Amino acid sequence: MDALQHLVDFIKRKKPDEDPVAYLYRLVEETLDPSERVDFYVESSEHFWREGLELVEKGELRQGSEKIWNSVVQLVKAAAEKKGLKHHTHRLVWATVRKIAMEHDPETITLFAAIEQLHINFYEGHLDKWDVEKLTEAAAKLRKVLFAYSMQIRQDMRSKIIRSTSSHLLFLNPLSTPRRCILNSNRIRPLLSLLYLVI
């Protein structure tokens, strides 16, 4: 624990304008395989959300604001990762939010713009507790929208897989003669079983 505290203290000295925990998360994110990133973003979003709520309750509004803001940004990054979109800059995060607003819920962009004040509050300290609590309510609403969007992406991906798989299947009638040897491979059998369960 002393080593971790030493690391956090070091980051605070070297990067005084950054949240040390968020900085460490970014370093970890860079080392992850793309297949692991979505889970990482969702888990880190939950961590930042809980920590942010606790800090706001204690009256630590600057730190709490930044954690709540980060919890939302992590979910936007998860959605971007699922869609294959880049998200490593603030501009690209905004582009993802815009895409979600256009495809799923137009209120997304308004909510995101409002809760960006939480991020600004980390630097400026211009919000009081009432402001932060109201913006936290907006953040909770946006988190629900982002979770719903992620579920929609999952369903869309599942539908594409089923359509793609069924386009390679030349028959579903057991009396038909197979025309492709792929149907006889061990790799495709579990997929066929899954397909029959879905159909």
C-alpha cells in the first residue's frame, strides 16, 4: 500500500492538473488488448461512479465531479470500442457522443454537454454542492442511455452474426445434401447449435 501511495503522490507532484487515479487508468488502458478494453471501460466506469458519489457526499466536490465525469467518459469509450471508433482525444469522445445521439437518443448530446461542467469544475471549482448533485442526476440518466445503447450494439452484432452465418448455410433441411464442407467441420458445429437455439 505504501508503494501505491508513493506512486499517487509522485503523479500529483508531476501532473498536478490531473486526477492521479484517472492517469493510472489511462496508462493501464494503453497496455490492454482491444478485446479486453470494453470490459475495462465498463468496470472502471463503475469504480469512478461509486468513488465520485462518495466524494460528493463528503463535500469533496472537485474530485467527486471529476470521478463522475470520468465514469460517463468510460462508458462512451466502451461504446466507441464496440463500434470500432477511435476515442483517444476529447474531440473523438465528442464524435462518439454525437454518433450515439444521432443513432439512438438525441438527448445524449445535451446531457453530455451539461455534465461536462463536472469536468470543468475539477479545474475551476465553480460549482456548489447543489449544482454537482443536479449534474450527477443528469450523469445517471446519461449512463442509462449509454448502457441501453451498448445493449443495442450487442443485439445488432448478434443479428449480423446470425445473418452472416445463415448466408453461409446453404440448407437447414436435414434431408438436403450439403454443398459446403464447412458444415461438417468441428469448428462450425457449436455455432450451428447456438443458431438452432436462437431460431
